Amino acid sequence: MLRRNKLAVVSHCVLNQNSVVYDLARAEGAFHAIVTVLTRRGFGIYQLGCPELLYAGMDRKPQTYSEYDTPEYLTVCQKTAGRALADLDLLRASGAQVELLVGIHHSPTCSISGTAGHLFQMLLPELQRRFPDMLVQEVPADYSEARSQAFTEALEDAVSRIGKL
């Protein structure tokens, strides 16, 4: 069996920039450099659902944290977090370990630092409880495929230490 059972949990748009508000997309498809680092290091990738897409569709306008702070949107985030945690529990039961979480800095949904995004406020504490050794990284707000080197080098360094800590 070739499985390494290492998982990276990533914000939806890391793998699918097509789901981002049109004017805010920063890659043609996925963040290729990030995906390359993870797959080269033997990570399986678990893509979180996108509450913004589920809630407001593809033709949505950019919204702030406050604009998304509605009971309806928080319900979508809660369901998305619940689905992810259920999936990750199934994977963990078969030997997988979540070793990395990748969020999006300044996202109203998937930010980790500063004001945590709505989804990550619900998800992060549970992930940290279930996977206490999980590393956390955030794609910088100014990240683009054209200017990805500093972040991808930092990510490469972080994931290279997994298992050595």
C-alpha cells in the first residue's frame, strides 16, 4: 500500500480559483505552486466546501466579513464545517492524519489570523482538538501565481518539518 496517510485540508479556492468572485481570482485554475509543494511531499488534499459559492452563487459580488455575518450564511458555514469534520473523522478512522491546514488571509470565510473567517471560526478549534499537531498556514492576501515564491518556499519549509518535530 502506497498511502502515506498525510492530509492537507485546504480552502476551496486553493484548488479552484474558478469559484472565486470573478475580479478576485489570482490563478487560472488552482494555485499550482501550492499544490505542487503538497503533492511532492506526499500529502493527500482535502478540499473544503465553499460556503460563499453555496450561499451566493457564481455571480456574487465581493462581500466583507460583516456583510456575510448573517444567520443564513452562518448556517451554511456550520453545515460546511460539519460535513468536513465528518469526512475527516472517516479518513482518520482509516489511519489518515490531518497534518496541515491552509487558509486564505483576509478572507471573510477562510482567514485564520486576525479576525478569523466565519467558516474557520467554526472549523479551526475542532481541527486543533482532533489533530493537535496540525500545522497552520495562510495564503497571503497578495499571493498570486506570478509572485508565489516567498510563500511556497515558506510552505515547503513548514511541510518538510512534519514528522521531524
